[in-house]
Amino acid sequence: MKKLIPCYLLSCLLFIHTRAQQSYAFDFGNGKTAEGYLPVNALTRYSSESGYGFDLNSYPVAMDRKGKDALTSDFCTSNSPFFFSVRLLEGNYQVSVTLGDDWLPAETTIKAESRQLMVKKIITKAGEHVTVSFVVNVRDSLVSPGKSIKLKRDEHEKLDWDNKLTLEFSGSRPCVNAITIHRDNHIPTIFLAGNSTVTDQQTEPWASWGQMFPYFLKPGTAAVANYAVSGSTLKAFIAERRLEKISSLLKPGDYLFVEFAHNDQKPGPNHVDPYTTYNAYLRIFIDSARAHGAIPVLVTSTSRRFFDSAGHLMQTLGAYPDAMRYEAQKDGVYLIDLNEMTRKLYETLGPENSRYLFVQYPAGTFPDQEKTLADNTHFNDFGAYELAKCVAWYILQHQMALKKYVDEQKVGNFNPTHPDDFRKWDLPLTPVFTSTKPAGS
């Protein structure tokens, strides 16, 4: 017997689809409201009735400089990160944000949903205003009527699945003048399938390359839809209907990135062997992408940080990376060799400095952190950023088709043996912390 959607759930879905709009324009501050824009001031709190407003206990301040331009002469700001949410239907959205202050300098970083990095450290001088643009994928867990992704317990609270677009503004002095949001049904989507090293980690200090990757794309060119989940395997990803959900959305010109091995190598019901069952499951992902006119991309798994006495990285993933390389060559599939790049990256930094890529912090670094964190698999913000940069660099170096979406200026002269200086790198922290490590190791 087929499972039916409860009446209350049908009502909720109908409400969402009838009340959510496909475009919005917001004018922030307590001055005059620009024509065609909705006013947003310090009292504009998110509610199910309005469908937009400040969210997650955010309390910004609204300012008005009494200037001639109604859109840029007022703004909202705060001395701590603040969040703004908009209820939206599933899809890709072009977002533009106008930043700046008529009187004083400003500095703003923007993250979306579960800490996806969109805009990093935009600095405006007094009287200067800048409009930045990016694409955000908004999704829900519904696969088809009566069938949904089998979300894990901790996913139900994630911003990825709440039928809202949530933007986080942070920096030394974020000043938001305006936001416009427009649905884009034609822009290509880069779908990510993988585990905890790929997923959008919602809480500090954990991070993954998938949530940093949007930053390295040219504004407005492609969306990143990150369906990866901590602890996942090839088998589990399929069993939880995540691949089925992706397949229902794939269109010609989209991409499907596939990175699995860390958990697949472990004993148990989800175990697969390299060159045999592992490769057979990879082909299911490859065939699914191609069946919908999308382009599959295999990504070898990130190396774990384990050095031998000579300072060389030890391979803990066995034959799985080689098995993926073999499958990519055999099936004519694009390959991003992140396993080899992370090996070079760790060895370049060395046994001690490579710690700065990972969640390794003494007790008391973060609120309520009573124990030392010493993880050699999961990354912090800096490590995730460097890995995303590796992926972008590899795409450019190997002349892959999706290089047209990669922002070459942001990649610069980076390569895995010439990483950024961790002592000069900084990113505002999202004010949500847990000492519990993600599933998988």
C-alpha cells in the first residue's frame, strides 16, 4: 500500500506553494523606501504570514543617512552576524545585494543556507556602494507525492530543507542596503553527492569543500546544489532517495559530482569493494546523470591526515582512489583528483602546519567546548576553502567544460603545492557551534 501524505502536510505544502513568490525586492533601513521595493527595518521579523524578515534571533539596527537615493541612503547593520530569510519554492535563485554606507566604510561577508560561502570580505569606502550577485539553490526533501528523501535526525533542523532562503551577513561592519531575488529556471546546476567531507556543515568549526565551492564560481553563472550528507555511502545515498531526488531535477547541461570512499570502505551492510561493487555503484550515478543529459564528474576522496616518520602522507583509502580513476578513464568521465591534490597540499604544509586545515583546537576555543578537538578527517573553514580552491584550480588546469563557470581571479596563482598562508586567512565565524564531530571518519 502506498503511503499517503497526511492532510496537515498537504495543507502545509499547498500553503507554501501558494504564498511563496518567485521574485522579491527589499529596501533595508528606516528611511524612504525605493519604488517597487518592500521596506525592511529592525522590526521586520520573519513570520509564516509575511514569508520574509530577520531570522534566527537576529537583531540588527536600521540606519538612515537622509540622502537623495532612497535605495542606498539607508541600510541595516549589526556588530554581530545577522540572518535574513525569505520563503521560496524549490529552485535556483539569482540574488543581488547592495552594500555600503554614505558616511562610513563597511565590510561584509555573505553566506547562504548552511554556511555556503557566497561573498567574502567586500570592503566599501565611505559614500561607496557595491552590488554583488550570486546564485543560491533552494530545495526541499520531497521527491514525488508521498515520497521524500529519508533525512537523518540532525538534518531536520538544517537550513537546507526548510523551504526558505536564509542569508547570513557578517564582517567587521556589514551594511545591507537592498536585496533582490529572482528565480532562474535555466541556469545550470552543479549537484554534489558525497559524505561529510563534501556536505554543507551547518555548525562551526566543521566545514567541507562543497559549501565553499560556490564562492569560486563567476557571479550568476551556475548554482551549487549540495545533497551530500555526513556518514553517507554510495549505497546509502541511493537508499535514502537522494540520487532519485537529484535525478528528478537533472536537466541537460547540469553536472553531477560524485565523491565517496571514506565510509564505503568500512565493514558493514554499506561496504563495497574497489574495482567491483564500488565501481558498479559509481556507474549507477554516471548512468543516471547521462540519462538526463547531465555531465557526471567523479571526485576522488580527500586524503586523511596521517604522516609517516619521514613526513610523507599515508594512504588510508586503499585502492578506492585508483578504482575511481580507472572508472573515469574506462567510461570517459571527467575526473577531479582531489585525493592526489590533498596529498600534495598536506605534504607541502608538513605534519605540523597541515593541522591548520583540520578541526584541531584546544579545549576552551569555542563556547562550551570542554574537550580538545583533534580530527584528521574533517576540515575547518580554512581547510574547506583550500580544498574548494583545489577543485576550482583543477577544473581550470584540465580545461574541463565547466571551466567557463570558474572565477580565475579568485583562484589566482594557487595550486596544491602553493597554498594560501593560513596565518593571513580569515573568515567570520557563524555563531552556531558544536563539539560533536560529523558522522563518518
